[in-house]
Amino acid sequence: IEEMEIELTYQQLLELARISKLRGDFVFAKHKLEEASILIPSNEHRLRIECSNMLAEIEIDHFANYQSARTHYEQSLKIAELSGDEVLKLQSLGNMGNVYMREMNLEPAMKYYLEALNGFRKLGIEHSIAVALIQLVPVYNHLGLYNQSYSSCFEANEIFARLNDISNMAFSSDLMGQILGRKDPRKAI
């Protein structure tokens, strides 16, 4: 039987990549994402960013290729800035912080996280403020700044409580116990 060449749309390629990523076939997912990135129209900002972010996640989590991940996140940031979507831009800044944090490059990680946090504060997006506060916790911990770490976590916990986000409340509460344990092992929960 002769093989048929089938042209897939960028939506189909993205869906194939999502499924492949979930199934653990990261090489195939990366290939499909690269194909999709060429086909996604320039005005489809969210899809272009999603594609770049998924490529970055694969590069970090499965190939430990931080330089490539950083390039994809930088691309997402540029797309977000060009789109004028402030929320996408701030989320991209948080992602840039994530890749630096994974490399244990604390100074740029903190810079990106703080920029995202300050932007979300200006916009008043509480859940995103809380997430940005939680992102700062490991940076503060690695720098031995346990008071800032605890304060950041405590504020995030209060926001999650106001939003009735039980799972993130539990997570941040557990994190506060861990921070207390680092500050003073006698206070560990």
C-alpha cells in the first residue's frame, strides 16, 4: 500500500503535539510543534505563545536544554509584547524566571519574577499575584532570605483563601511549614 502524504493544519499539529507530549513521545511532540510554529498565522498570538511555551517545556523537562528553552520563552515574550496583551507579557516574564530558576541562576530569576509580580499587582489580578509570590519562594530560600520567603508565601496563602482556592491554599500552607522548618527547625510542622 502506498503511503499518503496528508497535510495537517496548525491546529491539528498542535493537538498531535499535546497528545504526544502527554504520552511521553517528546521528540515527536517537538517535531510537530516546530511544524505548527511555521504555519500559525502571525495574528494568532495566544497559539504562537502556547507553541513556543510547549517547546520550551519540552526542552527543559526532557532534554535539559536551557538555552533552547530560554530562546523559546524569549520568543513568547516578544510575541506578547507585540500583541499588546499585558497578561501574556507578564506570564512570559514568569516563564523566563522559571528557566533561570531551573538553572539556579537566581539573580535573573528574581528579576523576571519581580517584574511579573509588579505587573500583576498593577493589573490587580489576584490569582496571578499569588502565583508570582509563590514563584519567588525558592529564590528567597536559596538566598537564605527566609523571612521574605515566608512573607511571600503568607501573602499568597491569604490571596488563595480569599479566592477559595483550596488546593493552592493547602500547597502554600505546606510551603510555609517548610520555610519555618528551615528558619528554625523547632517550628517545623
